[in-house]
Amino acid sequence: MQYILLGSGNDPEERMHEFEQEQLMEETSQFVHSIVQSGHYRASARLESPEKGKTVLWSDNRFQIREGSESSRPSVQFCYIVECSDMQEALSIAGRIPLVRLGMEVEIRAVIPGQ
């Protein structure tokens, strides 16, 4: 079954020195390599800041477009799609994402195919 790992929170890289950013990039590269090698990796993406996005909603009997994110929750910064046998395996993979130990949260959800 596929799971999506949604990483949210404040991007810690903004507060890091250049050498720390390079170390984080290396750790992230090693993490991705490990899940590719194990056969779990399906896709990943890093997202622009919510301020650069748009929100589409239905209001006053019509679609409206607003600048940025409407959510009061921390914004999603990145995602991974992984193939796992169950939620426990997906949780184990999510716990190895380097940004987790730097304060970001990862929400895990099963992907429902064809929906």
C-alpha cells in the first residue's frame, strides 16, 4: 500500500548556517537513497512557501481565489510517497526523515488509489 508523508512546520533551514544546511542536504540525500534502495520510494517533492501559493474556495455562490494559504495549521513543506506493507512500516520510515529531529512534523496517510 502507498502512504503519503506530509512534512509541515517552520523550515529550520532558514535558521541554519551554510555548513549545517549542507550537512542536512547530505543526510536527506542519504535518507532518500536508502528508501530507493529498499524499494519503498515512489515520489517526493518540496513545496514553495504558502505565501507564493493560491487558495481556491467556494463562497457567495462562486469560486474565489485568494493569495497564500488560508490554513491556521503549519503549512506543508514537503512530501514523500512510499510503498509500505502497513502503517507501522510507514511510521518507521517517517521517523528517519532528517527534518523530523529538527522540529518538523510528518503526517502519514494511506493513499487511496483511483480516487
